[in-house]
Amino acid sequence: EEEGTDDEDDDEKEAPASRDVDAVPAHLRDMWMQEQAGAAKPKAPTSKVESNVEPGPFDAAEQDTRTVHLRTTRGLKLDMHGVQRAFGRDAIHLRLVKKAGVFAGSAFVVFNCKEAAQAAAAQGTVKIGGKDCQLRMSNSDVNELQRRNERSIKLDNCHPQMDESHVRDVFPEAESIKLVQRNTGFTGVAFVRFKTVQEAELVVARKSVRICGRPVTLESGRRDRW
């Protein structure tokens, strides 16, 4: 009896479909059957199209050598299409600098190799969208700061009354001199930059000098820009 009940249930489940077919006019049944067959087919999965302008698997240090800093007017509508028209397919990624969601006139263009980036930066300027864009390697500021640090020395334990002329008397070959000041006045720390790394190294090798009658210690390099 239980098996008979199951069969009856199956018949009841199939009945609505049979009634649907019967309800369709004879001259439209072929079309209706095709529509039902199409609806039953599983939809093909949609594939995500990956952009061909994304940066490759390079580490940060390497990417920095392949990146050009671009500066232009804020009104320029800069996009990857315009960048590749200017630089070709060697340009693979564009990052806009925005302030409050608005293009700030500054961007970074990543190239597929260091040589392509250097060739682009060597142009100095390029027109994109009818606007002039200034170009330079993005790591140029960092490199310049590093070179300055290598040519600089730190003077510590300086006399409170020491000024630049006292330092110049001891280091006449100095390119520039800076005394660190605070609200309370001179801090006793100064920095001297020389024209070459070799000059700075020779001075640091002395370890200390006397300025204004006080022994001043000498150290190489510094961290901040001046």
C-alpha cells in the first residue's frame, strides 16, 4: 500500500507539467517546448576579464625603478588610454593621486621594465590630452636625498654661541651649513654638507674637532631633508 501511495504522489507531481502542455495551443507547442528546454539548460559561468594594465608580480623596490612620476594640470582627464597613446604598451599601470576624490594633477605610471621607464622620463615633458605633463623617475627625490646624506656630517655638542661663520672657519670647503634651532634657540647640533662623499668621509674620520674652544663630535649622514 505504501508503494502505491508513492506512485500516486509521483503522478500528482508530473500532472501539472502535463496539464501545462495540454493548455498550450497545438500550433504553439513546438515553440513552447523549445523555450522549456532552453530554460532547463544550466547557464555557462561568466569569466572575469582581467585588465591588461595591472602591475606585474614585482616587489616594491623593483617597481619603484619602473615608475615615472607625472605632473600636469588638474583639469586633465587622465586615463590609461591616454597614457598608452603617449607611451605605448610599455605603460602597464596608472595610479592617480586624488584629494577629496578629485584628481590632484599628479600621477604615477608603471612600465613593464626599467629601461622603458627611464626612456619615458628622459623626455622631460609629453602632451596627453593636449596638456603638457612633466615627467621624472619617481625615485629621483629619494636618490637625491640619499646622495645628500652621504655627503653630510653631523656636529654634536656644539657651543651655544657657535654660528655658521665659526663652522666655516673650520670647514672652508663646506657646501652648506645648517644649525638646528628650536624655540629655546640653538640646540648644539649642526649639519654640514660637502661637495663630494670623499670630503665628508675624510672629515668624519677625524672623529672630533674643536669649534669655539669646545670639542665637537662628528658623525656621518643625516635623515631629514635640507
